[in-house]
Amino acid sequence: MHLKIITHEKLVFDGDVDEIYTKGTDGEFGILPNHIPIMSALEVGVTKIMQNGNPQYFTTMGGVFQFKDNEAVILTPIAESGKDIDVVRAKEAMERAKARLSEKDAAIDAKRAEAALARAMARLKATMNG
């Protein structure tokens, strides 16, 4: 089956894969060849693909997953290959977000800090697996 991971700015991945695992709004799911057509909104998380027995990991920061006739497309605002992620920067972002969430100041935008934390954690998960 064929997978494309596309952001507004670039084509992040374009190739044949054996398996796809990603995180939809209803939970994690996997796709194997000849799966029935499916469309799902995506959460911030990690998409794992298998190519010839080798795993690759990508962060997918929300978006949409579509699969039909062994063609899969992920449209997402941001996607990164796990091997391209700056681990130090992601850890720093995670710590900043945790610090913001632990403050008792009502002026803090908790939703923004939670989203930043989710993005940083997805980036770190993609690098640890890759």
C-alpha cells in the first residue's frame, strides 16, 4: 500500500509501506493492506510505519487520515520524521510546558500549555522509537 504524509509546506513521506499505525480521535488504530476504506480525524501523536520489516516514526500534529484502495493519505499541519527531531529542544519545550501548567497563575493559558506539552511528548516518543 502507498502512504503520503503531507503538511501545508511539504511532502514529508511518500512511499510504499506494509503497515501503518496512528492515533485518531477515537484511539490508536492500525492499517494493513486491503483494509476497508476509513477516514479519521487525528490527535497529536506518533504515526508508525513498517517498510520491509523496518519501523519509521513520524510526529503527526492532528489532521486527517484517509485510506481507500490501498492508498493512504495523512494531511496534517505539522509532521516530522523521528530521526529529524532535535531531542534537546523537544525536552526543553516539554519542561517549559510542564512548568507553565504547574504554576497557579490564572493568567496562564492552560490549553495552550497542554497542547505544547502534547507536541513535545509526541516528538520525544517519535525519537525514542526511531
